[in-house]
Amino acid sequence: MNTMLSLPKCGLLAMLISLASAAALAASPTPKLKLQPWSHPQQLSFNALGFLPGAATTERLASAREGLFLLDEQGRELTRLEGAFDGLDSRALGANVLVASLDNTRQQATLVSLDPKKRQWGRPLYLPPRDFPVNGLCLYRDEASNLFVFLVGEEGKGEQWLVGAGEHLSATAQRVRGLPLPPDAKTCQVQDDSQQLFVNEERVGWWSYPASSEAETVRVPVAMHAPFGDIQHTAGALATVSGGVLGLDPKAAQLHLYQPDGETWTPRAKLSLPGLKEPESLAARRTKTGIEVLLRDDDDGRLYQGELDWQPSPVPLAPVLPSVAAIAQSEPVARQGDAADDPAIWVHPTTPGLSRVLGTNKKQGLLAYDLQGKLLQELPVGRLNNVDVRANFKLGTQTVDLAVASNRDRNSLSLFSIDRANGELREAGEIATSLQEIYGICLFQPADGELYAFANGKDGRFEQYRLSAPDGLVQGQLVRQFSVASQPEGCVADEQRQRLFLGEEDVGVWAVDARADQPATLSAVIKVGPPLHADVEGMALYQAKGRDYLVISSQGNDSYLVLDAEPPFAVRGAFRVGLNATAGIDGASETDGLEVTSVNLGGLWSQGMLVVQDGRKRMPEQTQNFKFVPWADVAKALHLP
């Protein structure tokens, strides 16, 4: 995966806004920093400092060649964990504190819990030895309270590891993903509320990355070395507070302050540090009146503390969406890159536990999984994009269930019969379309027993075909055509109301009469814009005892939207499929297709199942796959009736 560089917008409006922001900052008073030496009678060679988590705490943390330390406000030792440590970060862990550092003796990252009241250290958790030297590390707690540690290594090697959930440290750490970082990065910090990872590149500047384990790997410059920015010599240690970033230029003995300005960062102030020759370690936390800081001068090892009279303005944050977890996932598909696309659920007519999840691999063909995600069958028939399923199709004298997929190799519909006894799929034929670039497909089965397929192309055209096989050979009769203005893909038919929902990726969702003899008049269901983020991708219907919901993949913010499936199509809420720390299953993101059923499939699937394609398979990093989520958990998260 290549790291993408995201730079500030170059348009005239963006430039004017940036200049106006800079002018406003220049007109505001410059923050002042009052530093004073911090006594530490032990005269230990502390290499990293930190505040004990919690607004009312006065204790500090420190790492040194002699151990990990809990110190009082005057720097007196309260307790230590013996060893040789370098680097430090911490997060609250219930009533305890999780401390992360590098064990120099073992050359491994370590995490250990500390009970600050009893002044007792827990048993350390060591990450496995890495095949690269680790320069630094930092902790991150996500919006679902999962705990991670980032490793910063030499030659641009970075990693993210899951180390805990809620108030508990994991028994073992799990590698989530690799992360390409700057080649000479030494330190990192995470701003939990904005979910941003900050990393230094000593000779270039400071960078911001999305910290979420499901995020795309992009980076944004916070500040650059002169002449492209205001860093005179070296981008050194970082500290973060809500709404702001602090960075040290050790050779210039300067402290830089930055605050966000939309998608970019704006310099707030550049403060001299008189009396310090080479400030290296930096810690910061907000107080009621400003920011409390800790510093170490690498020249003589002296420690300093002080108060910075700066209160960064609160930054609007994206709403925290409820998170549900997959309890099963499919085996990864057998092709690299953007391969897995759309799922469908085939329900066994007599034994729901034997149902199957079908999935397309648009570089290979059609796949079939059991409800635990085990691959049972693969049909390498070509580049299939979307798939849908309906029961009771007359194939000559046989009654079979039918799966239909859009075939991008031949701009056709590929049909598959499903044995109603054992779920085995067989190729059942192909229907040509006149689409130039076929894309999406969904089926419509009105009460009269006929079966229709809606196929769409990238140019916005839809074609509706009546499917039949009176003599055992499938055929498709084109019965209607209509268009939307731009690229569509996902669609789903509501047989109860004879309505078709269709997605126009950059525009929104439309409804149209699904009957072939009716006008194709489009009516808006929901437009792109909060809470639906383009691209609009897969969609499905959950229907059970009057509870009819339309589920949509809101790909632009890695979420899923639930609407009433009847006018006025009220939004019931949005959620994400997050990481399942207990089961070791990563979350889902960049989702293309999805499917849902309300059928009781047994066990945790008693209220049905949601299946979503995962565009970024992590923990471990593998080819794409499909995640299986109990609908009961979605209903609980969104308080659905």
C-alpha cells in the first residue's frame, strides 16, 4: 500500500481562507510559557516523561535506564518497575493506568498496568520481537474503547497492534496492520478524540495520519521544515491536547504550537525555551487555565515543568456512531486488490442452519460460504460484480433456487441454479445485455411468480429482463429501460410494495415502480449529504412483521445507514462494523456490497444476519472478505423496535 500525500487546497478561495485564518491568529495574543526546574532528588537519567492520566492527578510517569517510575509532583519516587526502558505513553485502564514503553534489555515493546493507589505494577505484556529496530511507540484508544499501540521503526516501518479492550489489557497482542511511515521517524502521539496519529520526520516536518484501524493510509502535513514551513532545524518530540499539537525543535530550542484549520494545520505560535540547550522529551495536558507541560533538556538531563496559557478552541468532531461487531467472517478471497464485492444470502428451505452466503470475486467468479465463513464452493466463471438470489425458479421441469450475477467480462447476466436440498451451485446459463459496462444487478419476484432482473451500467442505464426457462434453457426478455444521470450500482427490490430502490453513487437513493408495465418515474429517498456519504454502494431490505428497513452502505465514511423502507423513509440511524477484540475479527470499511435477511438462521442469527463486504482486511492483513453480523446487535445499537 502506498502512502498518499494530501496537501492543502490550492484554489483561490482556499488560499484566501488560509490567509484570513493566519491573519486572525497573528492578531491574537501570543501564548506565554512559564518554565521552572523540576526537582528529582534521585538524579536518575529519565529519558521520557508523562502525566498520570486523569484531570485531578498530580503524579507523573517516567522511563529510564533504571526502570519505569511513578513520581509525585516534586519528582520523588513512589514506585518503580525494574528494568531498562526508553520512551513512554499511557492511557487510563479502568481504575488503573496502562503504560507503554520499550524494554531495552529485551528489545521489545512492552505494556504494563499500574495501580496508582496501591502503587503496584502488573505483569508486563510484551509484543513479539520485530524484524526492524523500534524507535518509538504511542497508545491510542478508539471510539469503541479498543486499545492499540503504534510502533515507529527504522526505514519507514510502522505497525498498529491491538492490546486491550475496555478496561482490560489483552492476554496477547494482535498485529492489526502495517503502516508506512517516514524513513527517519522517531516518535509519535495520538489525539484520541480526533483519531489522528502524529509522527515526526526529523529533517522534513510533522505529519498527521488517520489512527483508526480501518482508515485509509493517507498523511497530511502539520508543519514543514523551512523554506516550506516554520521549522528551523529539526522536527522533534510531539505532544497532543484536544484541539492542538505541540512540537519541539531541539536544535533551535523552540516549542511550536499548531491548531487545525479545516483539513490543514495552522501555526499558532513559536516560543523560545531560554535556558534549555536541547529539549527532547515533551508531555502536555490541558488544565482549566491552559496547558501543563513537562520537558527534559538532553544537554544536561535536567527536567522542567510549566504552564502554557493557551486554550485551543474546540474542534468540531464527527459524530461517534454506534459500533457492532462481526462474530464470523469469510475466508479471504483468492485474488489480490479490489476483488470481493457483493454478497447474497441463500436460505435453506427446511434447515436454516445449512444456509449459505454467496459472494462475488470480481477477478474470479462466484463463491459460496457456510454460516461460519468456510469456503464451500467456487465457480471461476469470470469477473462477477453483483449477485442476488430468489427461490422457486422453474428450470424446465425442475424447481430450483436461482442466483444471478452481473458478468463484467461479457456484459451479461450469469445464472446459477441452487440445489434446494444441499445448496450446491451449478452454472445454469447466460443472458446477454446491451449494456456497454455492466455493473449492478438485483432481482424482483412479484406475487405472480415471474422473475425479473434489473441490470445497470456505468453510464446510468437500467435494463429490466423477464427471466424464464420453460424448456430448461434460461432466456431473458428485455421489458423496460430507464436511466439515471450518473453511475449507479446497488439496487434492491421490495416485492411487498413492488418498488425498486436504486443507488446513484454520488447523488443518493431513488425509488421507482418495479413493475415492467409502469412508468419509471424516479422519486428521491435520500440524498448524499449527512448522514449518507458518497459513494452510495450496496443496499438491502430487512423485512419482518411490519419492521421494514432499507440498509445502505455509506462508503464515504465507512458506515451503514438504516431507513424505514416506506415513505417518508425516516432515517433510523447509522452504525459501523467495528473490531471484535475477543474473536480477533477486524472491522469493515470501504464496503461495496451488503445483504441482510430477517430469517431465523439459528443461534446468534435468530433475528437474522447482515453480511458486508470488507474492503480493507486487517488483523491480519489479507485479501478482502465478508463480515457476518447478527441483526440483533444492529437493532440493539440503533434502538430499533
